[in-house]
Amino acid sequence: MNPRTRREMFARFQRQRPEPTTELEYRSPFELLVAVVLSAQATDAGVNKATRPLFARANTPQAILDLGLDEITEAIRTIGLYKTKAKNVYALCQQLIDKHDGEVPADREALEALPGVGRKTANVVLNTVFRQPTMAVDTHIFRVANRTGLAKGKTVRAVEDRLLKVIPREYQLDAHHWLILHGRYVCKARKPDCGACIVCDLCDFRDKTEDCSPELIARYATEEI
């Protein structure tokens, strides 16, 4: 995919969703951090269902610690790997208090030092809360990047590095959310909905499930291509 096509792709995503954001529900950096930790191998809807009552009871590191590990575990038991995640949430709350005065750090190294926080989780927090141009490559982004030809790579890190290199600077802050939402609702794993894709004509995917919709594309296309 050439630079002009990439720019057109993100121009369309921006027209479709001018202010994209995560589908995880949160009201503070801490709530988002916990939600993202819980979201590994789980759906956003499933995480939201668990965190609504949890955050209503406790939504600060100290309040979570005051609940105790058993209560945290019970609160998130509907989420996959809930026992391990409960231990991580409890431990990261303690570390936030001990090392960061109870605040979520805006630093990658500090975030990744927290229990249960890896590079992808750190990237989500840095991008969504602190508005840094990071790219949290999950299964959706990895699939979309490779399938469309936007940024091909054999590993998550290779795709991340490639995306940050090729996405036009003016679109980098929101690219993470656009690509996730596109992969979640249109460019799906088993059967992509090519007929409902606003970048269908820009995509390199050979096995398209349907013809591109000229009317849909015209609604979002710029005059560049």
C-alpha cells in the first residue's frame, strides 16, 4: 500500500468516526488501567459488565486494596483468567500507592513494571489517557494491518513498528481506535464484511467476500483518490 492510499484510508476513517475512543467504560486513568488489564482474552462488553459494579464500590487504588483480594476475585469472576487478574489488580494497586502516590504514571517503563501490564496495555493507556501516538496491536489490528496491506508483519511488534512508521502523523493519535473498531465490526476474522467496508477499494485483500459498495465509498471518500 502506497503512502497516498494510506492517507486516504485514514481520511475516510476520520470522516466516519471523528472522535473514536475505546469501548471500555472508565471515568479515570486508574479505571481504564484496571479495565485494560482485565480485558486480556476477554471482550470489552464482558469487562464492562464486571467493572460497573466493581468501580461503583471502589475506583481508586486504596479502595481496591480495602476490598481485599477475595472481594476483587468475586467481583470479576465472570471474566476469563479472573483469579490471576485479581491478583494482578491487587498488586498493581499496591505498587501505584507505594511508587506513584496512587496515580497512574504517564511513562512506559513505569507502566510496564506494574503487575499484569505488558506493552499492549501500556500502549492503550498512553494513547487513550495521555494522548501519546502509540499503537496497541491486538488481534484486530494485526489482522487488519496484514489483510489490507497497510502494514504487514509476522509479529505483533513488527506490525506495531511498521504502523507507527507509515501512518501519517496527523492520524496517529486516533489510528489505534479506528483500526480496532474496523477489525471488530467490519474486517472480521472469519468473514469480513467487505460490502460494508468504506476502504474496500483501497484494500489489498484478494478474497473479498463481496463487491465494494460505490455508494458507501463515495460517502466517505476524499477527492485525493
